[in-house]
Amino acid sequence: MSNNALVKKRYAAERRFKAYGLAAIGVTTAFLLFLILDIAIKAMPTFFVHEATLTVNVDPALIDAANPVAGDYLGLTKKALAAQFPDVTSRGDRKALNGILSAGAADGLQQRVLADPSLIGKDVTVPVALNSGADLYLKGYATAQLSDRQKAWLDALLEKGVISKGFAWNFLLNGDSREPELAGIKGALIGSVLTIIVTLALALPLGVAAALYLEEFAPKNWLTDVIEININNLAAVPSIIFGLLGLAVFLNIFGVPRSTPLVGGLVLALLVLPTIIIASRAALKSVPPSIKEAALGVGASHQQAVFHHVLPLAIPGILTGTILGVARALGETAPLLMIGMIAFIVDVPKGFTDAATVLPVQVFLWSDLPEQAFQSRTAATIILLLLVLFAFNALAIYLRKRFERRW
Amino acid sequence: MTRLLFAVSALAIAASPAFARDQIRIVGSSTVYPFTTAVAEAFGKATGMKTPVVESTGTGGGFKLFCEGVGENFPDFSNASRAIKKSEFETCAKNGVTDIVEIKVGFDGLTVASAASAPDVNFTKQQIFMALAKQVPDKDGKLVDNPYKMWNEIDPSLPAQKIEVLGPPPTSGTRDSFVELVMEKGAEAFDSLKAMKKEDAKAFEGVWKSIRTDGAYVEAGENDNLIVQKLEANPNAYGIFGFSFLEENEGKIKGAKIEGVAPSFETVSDASYKVARPLFIYAKKQHVGTVPGMAEFVAEYTSGKAMGDEGYLADKGLIPLPADQAGAAADVAKNMTTLTADKVM
């Protein structure tokens, strides 16, 4: 073969390799786009919601001023809806008409009246939640929940301008609920935040202290080697194992309350601890030895050299490792199964020992419910979870760029 | 650093004192979960007490937690898609959980469904057994590996389609119920297997409990929504799941008739559709009085506005009990009648 032909062959090989590379990137991007688009389209119905605005007469006969909590607010709301359709009189028809309302239709009214008891006896104009089937119909989706008459009533209300479309604040401001139109992610979001605070408060100092000792102070002997190998292996242990460990140790031996962010955070701290130790050691190792040696040379003690010079320079690497570890913890469900955080919890947690659930668990729970509207809530929660993870990764990149030093 | 470590240890100490529980805790079946959560929410709204925490652990996992003991660290209720087993009842008794109240709350139908565009079919339990069992009897009654590939090989009246059934994995309570309600009965329809049941009950159990693994039965995971989506995409496949999913996706999928009866609200309720199972909640009577709201919660569950024909649980897909059984359940709830050993099988 001539020299020229060989060169041509090498160029061809290079072109082929580039084409393979491009194809690989193309396929990955296509998968990702398809996935995100699919989720985004499914999530759409969740972000907007139809509400009826009705003027309700707060009848003092039904709402006792002495005990306004026990009042029949739903009854008042149903009356206000019936007033829109004076020709609907039979009991069965009235029941069908009320069927377009949410079980929580009167929640807004109740809050208004409880906050301001002087409203009793007056007319109040409030937004009234429709049930998820009615909402889906108004958004143009097929639904088996409504009869043709109910659809006609909804069309009539829409024509009268009683029904309007708005941003679904319920989704962001409510805890979990069995009614899709009332279910929100606030409880899971706060649960996630509380859990991650416990995880960080425990895993960061422990991880950094362990890494510092192993990297800078530990004698080099077989015991240190065994510990090192074990930490590396621990990073690859399936997460469910940590859940079982948490059940056996934290719940059964120490009696930490079940389903709480405290026990969830403890388990997740164990999960991310190896990751943080490995990342921190790598960061400490990457600090040039000349810096430490210079400090030792001017008379600093070993500890001073490490704490004054090595650790500050390793912080960007440690932070990046920690944030990536925490991002992993944020997406875990399996270890939480064992410690009772896969649960229906309506009340938004107020502290570390209140029952709580977390975002990925909320995705898991909603994806398994039969109501159509929960499918779109699942997708919307996935988007929110992705955004949170995205923010965490962006923070890691920012910190690295901000504090990075070159030698 | 020292300050941080300090904060962590302070946190650990703050958490250790025993907590006084003022919130009901419920564990158990994922099938009963959608109903119990609805009741829990209504209970929270109506009474102003803390809304109970409902965990989805599966029936067996639920009983394990429930039977661990009496006290605020142990759950107050367990949801179950089958009755408590003798072994579970004994574990309970051993751990001091002696006063258990069993309340039947309704039925759940199991459906064999297909895409709405697929042809209508009418299966017998025997045909389903022949399609899905690992081993079936041949003409002489000898057990052979399942030879059927097409539905019309089993019976000419069935469509000429490949056998492809999507269903739950062995860990699921739905699968347990399916094999007991359909496969066992289907197997009993063969004379040779009926004889086997008398001679060697263990071997017989092995026959009806073993589902074929050559690809005709696809384990589609615990998530019923997933099966529904796959059916829409593939009109040749059948799926096995709970009745509430059929109802919610009406128009997209339809239920096959079994022994001539199509699954519907009415046919499951009056027991003419045979593939249905009762659902239960179990209450720990020893917690009544210590954990606030136990009696009120049970009263809410068995009330007409929840469990009744027009109640909100019916809207969620629970099939209500016939009037006499509903009355009996309400009585049990009111008097908190405890379960005795002779009633447990």
C-alpha cells in the first residue's frame, strides 16, 4: 500500500469515529428530549386550574357565630351553585349538579369566614374549586367521570363567565390529599428540606473530619488500608441496605420516631457519607504538597498547616462532592420505604419530629393512584424535583468556579 | 467545626425523649391505601384532629408491624386485602396484641381487561388457567408444560390472538388474590387435578400457584397505571388489575366477561361477578383511649357517607358491602367486637 493510501485510510477512520461520536450524542439527546417533552406535556394540566367564582350568602342559620368551625360551608356553596341554575330542582339533578364541585369546594369560604367572623350574614364572593373531572373536561381532555348533563352545565357556567382559569396555587401551597384538585406538594417539599438539613448537618462535619484524618494524620498501616477499602465499597452498597440498617438501629434500638425527617436524614447521611469522604480526600490530595511543606518550613505545626492552608484550598472540591452527594440523597426513595416515609401525610410537617414524606416518594405514591388527574400531578412533581436537582448542580458548578485556584 | 459537631449532638439529644403520640398511624395493603387515605382526610377535616398517617407497606408487611406490640411505637390500624392469617394472629397474641377488631369495609373486583378496540371475549376460569398455568393436564390428565400459544388453541370460540397477559409480580397482593380466585378454581375444573387435590394437596397447590414463565404472562410491575397504558398501545394484550382502574379509564379499556358476567359496580357488589375479594381494616382495641380519635376514625369509616352505596369511597372505586354486611360491619365498629381465635383461618 502506498503512503498516500495509508494517510487516506487514517483520515477515513477519524471521520468515522467522529460520526459515531455525533450519533451517540444525537441518540442520547433525542432520548432526553423525548423524556422531558413527554413529562412536560403530561404535567401541563396541573399548572392551571378552572375555578368558579360564586357569591355565597353566609346564612347565620347555618353558620353559628359562636362556633363558626362547625358550620356547613359546603351546603352554602352548593346553594350558591344551585342559584345559577334555577330550573334544576329534582333531588337527583341537584346531586348531579353538586357533583361538579370539589370535596374541598368550601375550604376558601371557611378560611375567609373564620378569619373575619363579621362576614356572617353577608354575601361573600369566593373562588370555588371544581372537581378534577370537571377541570379536565374544561381543559379539553376526555373524562369518564362526568355525564353529558354535567358537561352542559359546565359549558353554561363558562359562557356566563362564572368559571375562570388561573394558576394552580393549590399545587404549591397544599399538603397531600386524596382529591387530585386539592393535592399539593408543599408537605413533600418541606419534608425534603428538613430531611436534607439533617443529612447535611450530620454527613458534612463527619465526612470532612474523617477525610482529614485519613488523608493527613492517619498512620499508614494495614488498619488504615482496611478502613479505606471499606469506605470505597460502602459507596457502592445499594441504598435499600441503608434503609434496613436505619430500621434496625435508629428505629428499633434508639427509638427515633418513625416516618420523620430526623430518621430519614440520619439514614440518608449514612448513604452519602462515603461519597463525601471520597470526594473530600480527593480534594485534599489535589492541594500541592509544596504549600503544606512551606507552612511546616516556617514553623507551623502539622495541624496548623492543615487547617490554615490545606483545608481552605480544598473547600471547593469538598463542596462539589457534598452537593452531588446531597443531590443523590434528595432523589432516593428505597431506603425511606423501610423507615415509614412512604406514607399519606396531609399535615405539612412543622419540625424534625413530625411525620413527613419527600418529593420522590410523592412521585411514587401519586403514580399508583387510579385518578387521571394524579397522573399529571406526578409529572409536575417530577419536573419540580428535576428543577431542584438542577439548582443543586448549578450551585456546585458556581462554587467550584468561584473558589477554584490554579497553581 | 466544633460548633457544628455540637449542634449535631444537640439535635440527637433533642430527639431522644419518648414522644407522646396524638396522631393515628395506619399501615398495610396498597390496595386499601386509596380508600383509607380518603377516610383519613375526611376524618381530619371533620374532627379537627391531626390527619392520620397512612403507610403503604403491603398486607403482609402491615401485619408484621401491627403485630409487633402494644404502645405508641406501634401502628393502630392495619389495612388488608385478605383476612388475617392464623400465623399472624398468633404472632400478634405472642407480642401482647390480643384485642384485634376486624372490620370488613368493601370489595375489590379483579378484572381481566383489554383495549377498548379489542374484540369482546368471555373467558371461563378454566380457560384462563389453561392460558397462564405453567403446567396443564393433557388429554389423559397427565401434567405437561403449557403448550398453548394462541387463545383459539384453548377454545375455538376465543379470538385467534397470541396469548399475552400483563399482570402483577408475585410480591403483589393482587397476584395472590388472582391465583386464588381464578387459577385455583380453574384448576379444579379438571377431573385429574381435582383428584390430585384429594391425594396430594401440596402438589395441587404447586400446580395452580405456578404461572408460566415462557413470555405469555408478562410481569408488569406493581403499578396498575402502567398496565393500563400498555394495553392502550397493544390491543392484542390482556391486563390483570383492580376494578377501580377499569372504572377510571372507561372508554380506553374494557373488562372481559368471566363465566359470562362482565365486571361492573353492580355485578361485583351482588357477587354475581366471581373474581372479587373483600377488603378489611384491623384495629388495635388496646389503643382505644390512649391514642385520641380511634373510635371516631372507625365510626367515620363505617358511616354511610363513607362506606355506603353513595358514599365517597364508592366514588373512589370501592365496591360497597350489601346492606346486611354493612350493618354488621357498623355494629362491629360501634361495639369494637374483638376477633377470637376460632374465627381466624
